[in-house]
Amino acid sequence: MSSAPPLFGSLETGGSSCACAVGDGLGKLERFVQFATTTPEDTLARVQGFFALERRLDGLGIAAFGPLDLDPTSATYGYVLDTPKPGWQHTDLLTYLR
């Protein structure tokens, strides 16, 4: 009985568009979608919907417009910090992605 190969996700939040992908980490792209970046609520709901269709991911890579708080001891761990993207300052990205 063989186990399923690892599956990795990627998320790129860009100023005008957002891209989500799932692949095996060896170059095989399983799924990809790109859509307009709008409000955090609307955009991240679409991100959640995309990744909800997958079995458990083994990892998720994130590229974001503006700095993310990467300190796990910080009260704002996983947040988008002071980004120039209107409406996205201090968005709790981690909660949407868990």
C-alpha cells in the first residue's frame, strides 16, 4: 500500500491579483487559479475556497505585498503589517490560512 505523494500549496497576494497553486513540489502543477485582489475578506474567502478542495497540504508557501509578522511569539504573528495596499494593513492572514 503506497501513501499519497506530498502536496504543497502556494499563495501569492499581489497588488492587483492573487494566485493560488497546488503541486507536488517536483514540478507537477495540480491546480492553479488567479483572481483580482480586492478586500481582505473577499480575497481570502476565495483563497480558503481554493485550498479547501485539497486533502491536507504538507506545506504552504506565501508571498505577500508588504511585510508579514513571522515571529511566533508576537501577538500579531501571521499578520500583514504596514503594507501600502489599501485596506490590508494589519490583516490576520494566518487565521484565514489555518
